[in-house]
Amino acid sequence: MAEGTIDLDLTLRWPEFTLQVAQSLPGRGVTALFGHSGSGKTTLLRCVAGLERPEGTLRFKGQVWQDTRSVLPAHQRPVGYVFQEANLFPHLSVLGNLRYGMKRAGRADADIDPIVEMLGIGHLLRRRPALLSGGERQRVGIARALSMQPELLLMDEPLSALDIKRKQEILPYLERLHNTLDIPILYVTHAPAEVLRLADHVVMMSGGQVQASLPLAQAVALPGTPLFAGQSHAAMLLAQAGDAEQGLRHLQIAGQTLRVPEDACAHCAPGRTMRLEVSARDVSISLLHLPEVSINNQVQVCIADIADAAHPVNVLVKLELGDGQLLFAEITRASRERLELRPGMLVWALVKAVALAGDLRGASVH
């Protein structure tokens, strides 16, 4: 147990299901509770909120919320809860809904202007919920949870009730939360795309138990990870945006440079930390640096491992960039034999700049 963490040792038994979690979670950033329906994600979130009564202990940054002697009731826990449906009061305006939440939390005089600005709902304050789109209602629901000034934000599949268009509308605002808030977020989802775009840490759940709990970059590096089920393997890199030159933005990763089209990352202000998803199928391997080819991105890497790929003709090559960051390349077995690739070799990873254009994430990372 460490100060600044969320420490769980909880058991909740039902006739046909048992939740059993003993885990320390980060006390900052976004922790995704990820798994299929029925894996226990929402149940665990409800236990943290105090809406379920499990056995065991729960400590939030050293504060005892539950132990063998006492249980802090839900209304005394400093949490904001965002449900799948916003559940706004239909007879109140947006501002009325926000003020109601503030009054219930004993924070009627709190300044909500920063929250309103962060979620872009200033023009909605006088509207009733019936006049809002699904994405707008959910943004108001998030604002209501934040207006209580919680120390922990709980989000239970906040995008699951939205269509694709509304999900794309609200995701940038969730990224803004990630960048702006200085409180931890537990985010329940079964959607890999949301994990890759928003999470810093991933808790993979199945059957009411934690199968793995690790930082995002390590989670995407797991062999057979469900984050890429049915897709090519990929890496999640952290890069620092630099200057632009000839229409390409420079991104610094582990002391080396990748380049992406500048118009694909207008949000990449110099010095900002970005997350970059790189598919294994977009990475080639060369034994030499190739100055006379059109591929701008050529970084030196060390082969850490070579394993079977999903397709029997291919292999998956794990490549170490440095600073603990990894790339993956999916190549044919014939190419591996022709280049005589083996763990420990220094090689060059080649990635086309245009292959990265659609993979930059707009969220800085804690």
C-alpha cells in the first residue's frame, strides 16, 4: 500500500457471481476498467462509490473509506459519478441541474465557470434536457458530477448510449478532462478504442477478477492483448511535440525523431506530450539506415523478442526504442530468415509518416 494510491481489497458475493479484487490503483490519471459485459467493471465502480456493500477494505490516498470496523456511506465519499445515461431533471434547465448537484454536495457557492468552459456547455445553460442531443446531455452530466468538486471521478461507460457521431463529438471533451483535471478518474469501458485514446493505466477484468493491471504502454505490449482483438498488434508511444518543418511536425521519442503531417496534428503544440498509436503492419525493418528512400521515419531499435503472429505466415517482432518504449513489426517469416533477425540485434524501424497521421491522440499524458 502506498500513499497516493487507491487501495482495494474487496469481495462481493452474489448467488451466481463473485467480485474479488485486491489491487492498488494509481491515484492520478485515467485508469480504465476494461472487459466484456459481466466481467465486474461496473460492480467494482459501484463498490468504490459506496453503492454496494462488499466485504474488505478500501482506502483512497490514505483515507479509510471502508475497513472491518466501519464503512463510509456513499453520500460522504468525495466522488463524482457519471452514469451511462445523464439522468438530468427534465423540468430544470442545464444551469438548474448543475446548481441542484452543487446544493446537494454542499457546494452551492462553488465557481462552475471553469467546468462550463472546459465542457463547452455555456450556450446550453438555459436549455431544458429535452432540447439537448445525447452528447450534450452527457457533457452536462459530466459537468454536474464535477460541480460537486469531487476528489475522484467515476465514469461508467459514458459513451455506450451514444451513436458513433455523438461519441466522436464527446471524445475531445473527455480528452480535455484528462488534460485539465488534477483528480484520478476510474473509467469503465468495453471499447478498446476508448482505452487507447484516454487511459494511462488499464485494469483488465474477467469473471469478477483482475486479470492484469498495468500502464497502458505495457498493456498494449501484452501478447494476445484483447485491446487489439481481431486487429494487427500495435504500440502506444509517448512523444513530445517539437517544431514543424516542410509540413511535417517533429515528435521526439526516446531521443529519436518521428515526423507526422503537420495538418494532422494541429493540437500538437511544441513541448506537449502526445500519444501515438503505431500498428505493427505499418512498421518495416531494415539492417541499415536508408537515406535514399522516401520513408522519413527511420529509428534505431533493438530486437527484444520474435514471436508467432496471428497469421501463420508472419512473425511479430518486438522492438525496443529506449525509455521503456516499444514498437512492433509484423513481417513474414521469409523476411525474418532472409535478414537473419534474432533478439539482441540493432536494426532500423521504418514507418511512413502518412501511416501515423490518423493515430495521434489529442490528450497529453500524466
